[in-house]
Amino acid sequence: MKIAVIGAGAMGSIYGGRLSLHNEVCLVDTKQEVVNTVNEQGLRLEENGEDIVFRPKATTNSSEFGTADLVILFVKALFSKAALTGNRGLIGPDTYLLTLQNGSGHEDILGEFVSQDHIIIGTTEDQGTVLGMAHIRHGGVGNTNLGMLVPDEKGILGTLKETFDACGFHVKLHENIQQLIWNKLFTNVSLSALTAVLQVKMGFIAENEHAFAMTKRLIHEAVEVAHAMGLEADEEALIATVEATSKRTPDGVTSICADLEKGRRTEVDTISGSVVRAAKKVGVEAPCHEFLVHMIHAMEDKAQG
């Protein structure tokens, strides 16, 4: 396959590097130094304590790559639309767009560039850490979960499974991918935004009665939305899971909290914001999530001066 990976961070490099074993792959990134290093020295992935060098192409100008069979989006969600707009030349009538980004609702943006039957959404359980320029540690290895919003009449999911598995990934196909995404989302929407607004570590949520009361309210709203979408969600079980997560990783810092602390824009729109958008689509109220989204954007604006 001819594959373009937009975003040469940790996860983009892992997928771009491994997929280049048996495919024509181009890494697209805005950082010229990263691009030069990949083209001149290769992309190094540390796996099981050993460095393996892969040789995908890399560029800051995707027009030279032409139309791709598959475009994988690995930028922060708030940059998704700009990234796809700036690399529109990669997208032809037969191109599929794949997102493995955190959060939910990415299909709303992808749908501005391709039809619903050319959108693939999912999650990855693989983990990566940037060690240096074009040097990535490929840590935990897990499933790459894929699914579509509409029936897969052309069999692209099977093709992707064969393609990815041949390069060392473990693809699992799902008929109801939204269920899997929301299963992961429940923990994010009840911890990430709240720890960010409070500027606390994850352990504070289970320790503080007021914080945990707010967490339970956020879970309740998300469950109501999920049920309206036809998804399964056990509210009491989710509360117990989130409480256990908070206690198990007391010093953990969520991504939204870390971004706010450093004065950066966050991905709240694809985490708590995705609950708000989904709630409006199904006619359910989610006032606590909506309040937190506005609060976090206000805090972003304040940090930006």
C-alpha cells in the first residue's frame, strides 16, 4: 500500500517505521530537522532494548508524495483539520483516512475530507516515547483496534489487518468500534478535564469527597449520552473503575492538566467536548461537561495572554 502518516511523533514514527517494512510509506511532519534525520540516517525504533532502523520517506511537503491509499493521522487532535487541509493533495477519491488519536468524535473532522465509507476509526494499545531526533522507544505492545462508521462493503478492514499484521502489529477488527472508544473515553472524561481545572494529580479525585462527587456527575452524564447512542454503559461499574484508577496512579498527571500547566492548548474538544457534541446529536443534556469545556478554553485563553 501507499501510506502517508501525518505526524512524526512517537506513535506516528512507530506506525510509519514498521509499516515501511512492506509498504511505500511517507512520514509528513512540520519539523525540517526530523525530516532530514529520517531521510539521512533512518528512523530508529528501540524495541526490546535493541535499536532497529527503518527507512520510510519523510517530508514537510506532501505534494511530492502524491495521492495515498491510506492516510493515518497522528497529530494532536486540535491540529487535525489544519493538518488535513495542508495535506489535501494526499487525499484522492479512493483514499481512506484512519485516526488512532485519543478521544472521540474525530470522524466529524475526517468527514469534511472523505465520505463516511472512507473513514476508519480506532485505538492503539501500543506505547511510544521520544528518546531523541527520529529515535523512539516502542514500549508496550498491544492491539490496534479498527472499525468503521458504516458497513465495510469493500473489505478495507481485512486488507488493513493483513497489511498491519505483516509489519508486526496486532490488529483486532470491531463491528461496533464506538463502544470500544467510549469504554476508554469514560475514564478520560471523568478524570482529565476535572484534574486540569483543579490542577491536581489523579489521586486527589478519589481522596476528596467534593472532587469525587463531581466525577460521579460527569460519569452519569456520559452514561446517559452513551445509552442514547445505543451503547452499553454500567454507571456503578464505571464509577468503581475510575475510583480504582485514581487510587492506583495517585501521582498520575492527565494530558489536559499537563498542557494547561505548561500554557498549551489542550485536546479537551475531543475528550469532554466529544460528550457535549454527542449529547446534542441525541438530544441529551450534559451541562457539567459543557461547563468544563468552556472553563478549560477560558484557562487556555488566560495562559495565552
